[in-house]
Amino acid sequence: MLTSINHIGIAVKDLEASKERYSTLFGIDSFHEETVETQKVRIASFSLNGVLIELTAATSEDSPIAQFINKRGEGIHHIAFTSDAISSDLNNAREHGIKLINESPVPGAHEMQIAFLHPSSTGGVLMEFCQPQQEQK
């Protein structure tokens, strides 16, 4: 079952410049940073009053983030939801006619298993389901 909003993903061209911008804007003094090789991205995330914001930059030109920025520019890329049973949630979405980008979960940031839903069947919003790896069902 989907239990909460996990994070808001923001596509950025320059991760360091974006970190400076958010540091200045919100007084952020530390970021969680990691590279997710399978997604071809480098992220810097921070919590703002309990809401996780994930700044996401491409590590290669064929990254989905690079393609998004080339087509639409920087900005909100996706909204992610926490799941306590990601495979079941994906099956439920599929059964209700939602087109899946990921038919099954793949490794993501923050030691999560993730899967994306195609925006063509979610009202134009790219959605992500996330589940901590230790809680896989």
C-alpha cells in the first residue's frame, strides 16, 4: 500500500550550483549525496520540515534526466510515494490501466527499490513508487 509522499524530484543541470541555490534559499548546510549508476544520475537531497527534496543531475547524456532537461528544462521531474508492498502496488496500477516504465522494482537512491509510472497514464505526472530494500514484499 502507498503510505506517504517520499520525495519530490527536481531535475537540475548543475548539481553544485543547485546545492548552493538551495543552501542560500533554505539555509541547508548538509546534503545526502550519492550516485545511482543504474539511473545515470547524481543526487543531492535534503529534508525541509520533513519533506525530502531530491536534486537530480544527469551523469551522462543518455540519462533520463538529461533527456528531460533537454526537452523541458530544469524543474520538478517527479513525485515519489512510499510503498510498503511495491510489487503489489505495481500490479494494482497495471490492473487499473496504468502504463509502467518499470515492470518490476530496480535499485534507487537511499537504499530503495523504485519503479516509475508513465506520465501518459497518470495525468502528465511522472510518479515513482519507493520501498526500502529491507522491507521488500
